[in-house]
Amino acid sequence: MLDKRWKKILAGCLLAGVLIAQQPIQLQTVNGGGAVALGHGTAAAALRVELPTDGTGQVTLASGATVALAAGSASVGTVGLNAGSNAIGTVQLLPQSTSTYALTAYDLAATAATNVKGSAGNVYGWYGYNPNASTCFLQFYNSTSATLGTSPLHQFGILAGASFNMQPGPVAIFNLSTGISTGQTTTATGSTQCGSAMVITIIYQ
């Protein structure tokens, strides 16, 4: 049996242990300045990371920038970073309904030379059908106005009665530095137009 003196010593040790366990834990870095602490204000179980006050390693948001979460989900809406030579301004991760975030579709239904875009652009894909009884060629010109058969940059042959689809992806198929024009001919580099126009939707930007 323990006498009263040892009981008091043991009770004191237990009480000291409880008091110590309730104190925040401070972990100081070797070089000083940074700290990781458990407990901060009313967030007793929160993990707090403090960065140096000299600006080294700081992560900041530009004035007016926001980090938004979509309602009912953990998706990030808009992330704005500091303005600078190598900084990202705004990153949109949620689906957008404005034309800024969409490619342009051009419905082409003519065998003659047709201007799709009057300035430089990228072609991302197309969907179409050849109703002719023979092969018809879709010609692309790096020009704002094309003459059929005169230096087409790209030619794609479509078999009679066939569909031809080039699904758009994140990277353009090719760039046309002057303009995007097309033609529909019976040979790859010829000027004779197909008997019936292929109905084509060109996806570009």
C-alpha cells in the first residue's frame, strides 16, 4: 500500500500531465521564422502554418482575386494569382456558358471557295457527309479568299456516301496564319467542283 505522501506525488504527476497535454504544441523550424502550431484561437484542433515575415516563400492572392467553391461540391471555381511576368491570372475550372470558353462552329454547304474566317485561326475538327456518287475532296486554304485548286494547304478525300468526323480535342489540328478558306473538288488539288455540296460543320477558333 502506498502511503499518503506517495499518493500525493502520484496525483500531482497525473495533474501535471493533463495540464501539459492541453497546451498547444509549437514546432519551430531550424532556421527560425516558420512554425507549425496546433490550436489557434477558437480552432482548438486546427493545424496552422505560419510563413516567414520577410517575404520568403509567401503565397498570396492578387487584390480582388477570389477562390470560390461551387455550391454543394468541392470544385474550385476561380483561382487568381499575383500579376507578374510568369503569373497565371484566372483559372476557370467550372463549366462556363459564355462564348469566351467555346470554339466556333461554321456550317459549310457550298462546293465553291468559301471563306470561313477572315483572319488567322486554328482548325480543331469537323463533322460532315459526302452525298456524291464519287469521292469528293475538302480543301483548306491559308487565305481569306481562295481559288479552287490553287495551292490548297490541306486536302481530305471523302468516299462516296461516307461520313467523316474529326472530333475536336484540346489541341488544334492545324493553324492557318492568314485566314481559313475551303473548297470542295473532285480531285485533291483540282478546281472542278463536286456535283453536290458536302454538308460540313467546321470547328475553329
